[in-house]
Amino acid sequence: MSTRTFAGAVLLALLLLVALPLAALAAGSERTTLTIAVPPGASLGQVAVVRVTLSDATGQPIPKATILITAPLSFLEASGDVVLADATTDAKGVAIADFDVRTEGTLAIKAVFAGDERYAASSASATVNVAGDGQLYVQAAGVQLPGFDRSPGAILAPANNAQANVGVLSGLAALWHALSGWPIAVALMTIWSFYATVVGLLFRIGAAANEAEA
Amino acid sequence: MEAVTGAGGHAIPATRPHAADGVHAAPGVTPAWRARLEERGLAPLARTGRRYWLWIGFLLAVIAWALHAYQAQLENGLIVTGLRDRISWGVYIASFVFFIGISHAGTLLSAILRVTRARWQMSVTRMAEFITVVALMVGALFPFIDMGRVDRILNLVQYGRWQSPLLWDIFAITTYLVGSTLYLYLPLIPDFALARDRLGPTAPAWRRATYRLAALGWRGTPAQRRLLDRAMTVMMCVIIPVAVSVHTVVSWIFSMTLRVAFNTTVFGPYFVAGAIFSGVAAIILLMAVLRKLLHLEEYITRKQFLFLGYLLGAFTLIMTYFNLTEYVTHGYKMEAGVPFHFTQLMVGPFEPLFLFYWICGIAIPGLIMLFPRTRTIAGIVTAAGLVAVAMWVERFLIVVAGFRVPLMAYEPSDYTPTWVEWSILAGAFALFALLISVFAKLFPVISIWEVVEHRGPELDEPASAVAAPDRRALRPERAGRA
């Protein structure tokens, strides 16, 4: 065998070594298609629902596939995609997930199918315009007269309170919650009314001096 | 009536008629004794020496240095302190609890003693009330300093929740500060009138105008006395529960936090007891300093030191009781985190401070008050000094050791205060001393009218007894037999 023939045989063998596994891989991973549907707009603090459909190259739905819903996030010097929710596709290839909208502005949502032995990975993106502002983690804050942070009506209408039906102790807890603020306010008003009385007496001391001089 | 001199640039003519002249006086009060008391009480208002200004200058220099340190903290953030995410409370919060604690003694003790009509305390109530107001003013600064971003205090106003002990604390301290200021002012009215009538015309016009205004036209008429008595009675009754509630609320900031070391129900009364303990020590120290500087030995005798010393001694036992209760209950159950906490306190990094608290803050002061030989003015002042320092250390242990117990499976952090924290702490003590110095220059440090009307001279203990302490001096009937 000539040198040229030997070199050609080696090159062919190398090509086969690389190409054959790639071909096998391509043959085993069917192309998939992911579509995503999100509401065009959402309010800050509300729940957004994402609907994702996964299908194969022929348009047939792919059931029992895990879909991750992610969004980009940065914190200090770290950044990356954060998983907001996950869901599994049903027989129609549809997965529905929801998540709390906690960032104001345009939120880029991405649905990701990681792929498996049979299907190739795929992803789809969409944007949600989030409107609104405010403190997300405080349900009722500040002084809201009358009734402070809860309406006094909540005490008389416990049916509105989910805890009220659980038991006596939960009912008492709900009552205390509804009353929160009132004991402090009453105590403060009592003490400060005494202070006001003393200040009034001080004015009377001054007035008594004027009377004595008169 | 003899003429009284010795008030430096501003004469205090005792012959000048005063509204309080002719009112009923306590047994033993002679015109000469009373004139001497007024001279002693009003002299600091009329005379300011060079040493006073040097002292004020020194305090201002320390405060300026503290402001420089605080500026560094404002510019760079809390990173310039030893505080980090795992131990986020340190010197600042320990000092906050300390100052709020010593503020207790003043008004609380003064009110209790007034309610019980204890005559011996009449000459020290004013100092006690000074301490309350000043310590509250200084102590209330620390949470702001600890915040780093002081503007975020507005979040408490905007988003504050009734359920938060932090909000309760703001209400409690504000209410106590206003009440204590009122309670300080009320018995000052007759003394303002005295200063108005007695201070000579050479006193600065602004000062005479201030006393005239603050005296509210006090003439000592029966109607005015009745009104003042009623106002003081109201404040006496109100301020006691307010004072107790303030330190209870301060303790709730800790005990309502999910941390092993703070997980105890005794924190409320324990903090109140600790506050009175350190507050009594502060009163004794201030009493000793002002007595020496203003030559008040005739009015602040060994009796005041001894009675307050007894209170201090009793509180060493009360503090021991509370501490043991806490250790035994925690130690018996040994929940997760408790072994770590006990180890770090007793044989770990906090061992020296822990031993200092027990030996110097509890054992030695208790022993000093136990033995008649050491129960002298010098001994009592030494005990008070030890208690004051030890109680700051105790607050440091509560705060820092409590935060050091890991909440999760991470390595415990360490906390070392930086120069910024020590400088600000020094500035706080300087501010405390400055305010006391200014108060002592503006107001009589003794409630002159109350001493005249309700206390009088110490008939049962001669002034010489101060130099030669004798147990029998407190038992006149036995002393008489001897």
C-alpha cells in the first residue's frame, strides 16, 4: 500500500469516527417546537398565567414533558435566568404555569424544554408589560383611619376571614389581628390625655398669677 | 435675714423678697440655713468659672471627633463598622439599651419616692430627673446611627406596622421623653421663680427673661400651689407605668425576635430590673460628682448614698435571680443553639466579659453593700461605677452573643467594633456629660423649695458623719442611747 493510499484510509476512518456518532445523535433527537402565550399586560403583585405548547416536527403534541418558565434577573454582581415556575405538558402538549409578577416594567419570559433522549431542546420567549408600583410585601401598612390596618367591621363579620371558620383559637387570633393597633392607640391616647391635662394645669398656674396680681 | 454673697459676678441678695418667703418650712429650717441652701443651689446659675468652659471645650472636642466618625459612616456605609449581615447589632444597640436603661432610674425612682413621701430623696430627685431626660435624648439617637441610611426612618412612618415592636418602641420612648420632660419641669417652676427673684441684676438679661418666662408667674399663692400639686400628682401616677412599659417594650424588640438567646419570657421584667439597677448606679455617680463640684455635702449626705446603695445591693440579688432563672430554664431544655450560646458565653470568646459582669457587676457591688466597713460613700460610688460599666457589658453580651448564635448551618461570625463605633460611643457619653453640665448651669440641681418645705436639714445625722461613717447614724434611737 502506497503512502498516499494509507493516508487516505486514515482520514476516512477519522471522518467516520466523528460523523457516525453525530449522525446517530441527529437521527435520535427529533426537532421540537415550543410556543408560548402570555398576557400582554399585568399588574405588579398579581399572578400571571403562561400557556406553553410543545409539539414535534410533524406537529404532534408531546405529553409529559417538563417545561421551565424563566426570567432574567440580576442581583448585585450576579445575573442569569431564574426559574419562576415549572409545569408538565398534558396529552395535548399543553403546560400551564403561573407566577407572581414582582418586577415593574417589561418582563422577558422564556419557556424552556431541555430535551430528552428522543426530542431535541427548544425554547420560546415572550414579554409581559408589568404596570404599577408599591410595596409588595406589606398587605396593609401605615395608619388608615378609621380602623387602622383593618376595618372594625372585620370583627363583626368574621365570615370574611378565612381563619374564622377553623376554630375558636383561630377566631381569637383573627380577632386579635383585627384589633391590632387599637390597644396601643387607646393606651397612647389615655397617657397623652393626662399629659394634656397637666399642660392645661400649667396654663391655669399662669392664669392664677395674673388673677393674684389683679 | 443675712445677706448672702459668694455667687461670683452675680450677687444673690437673700433680702430680696421672694414668693416662697413665709411659706411653711420643714422642722429645723432657719432663715440662715435656708439662705445658705439658696446660695448653694443658685450659685452655679450665677457663676461660671474657667474650669467649666475648659470642661465644655473638652466635651465638644470629643463630640466633634464622633461627628467626624459618623460622617465616615454616612459616606461609606456601615462597612466601616464591625457590623455585618450575621451580627448586625453591636455597640450601637447595646448602648441604646444602656442609655434607655439608665433613663429609668431618674423619673421612676423620683416618682416612686415622691409617691411614698420619702423625705430623704428630696435633695436628689432633680439630678435623677436630669438623668432621665438626658439619657433618653442620647439613647434615642442610637437606632438612627445604627440604621446606616438614616433617611430610611421614614419607612417606619410610611410602612410602619402596629404589629412591630419597633413601632411600639418609638411610641413608648417618645411618650416617656415628653412625660419625663413635663415631670422635670413641674417641680422646677418654684425654683425658676426663686432664680427670677434672687438672681441679681448683673445676671444676663436673657437668663432673667428665661427664668421669668419659665416660672409662669409663680407667686406661691394657694391656688398655684394647689394646681402644681395636682399636676405633679397626675404625672407621678402616669410616669411610673410609662417608665415600666418603655423598658418592657425595649426588651420585646429582642424577645419577639426568633433567636435562641432571646427566646425567653423573663426579658420584660429582667430588662426593667436591669434598667433600675444601672439607673441607680448612674444617679449615685452623678450625685457624687455634683456633690463634690458644687459643694453640696450639707444637702447630699451619706444617707442618700446609703439608701441608694441599699437599693443597688438589693438589685444585685434581683439580677442574680433573673439571670439564674434564664440560665436554668434554657439549660434544662437545651434546645438547639443553646449549648453553643452557653459555651460561647461561659468558656468561649465572651468568657472574660461574662466573668467581668458577674464578678464586678454583681458580686463585688453586693459584697461592698454587705459589709459595714465598705459601705462608705467611696465604697458605694465604687460599686456604682462597677455596676454602670458591667451593665453596659451585659447589654453588649445580650446583643452580640445573641446574634452570634447561627440561625442556619453556617460558621459563626465574629464582631469587633471599629474606631468608628468606639468614637461614636465616646461622643455619646460626651454628649450625655455636656447636656448634664448645661442643665446644671441652667437649673438648680437641688429642688430647693422641696428641700425647704419637706426635708430641711439632716437632724439625725451630722455632716461630720460623712467623713466617719457609722452604722448607728441611721438609727438615731440607738445612737442616742450610745
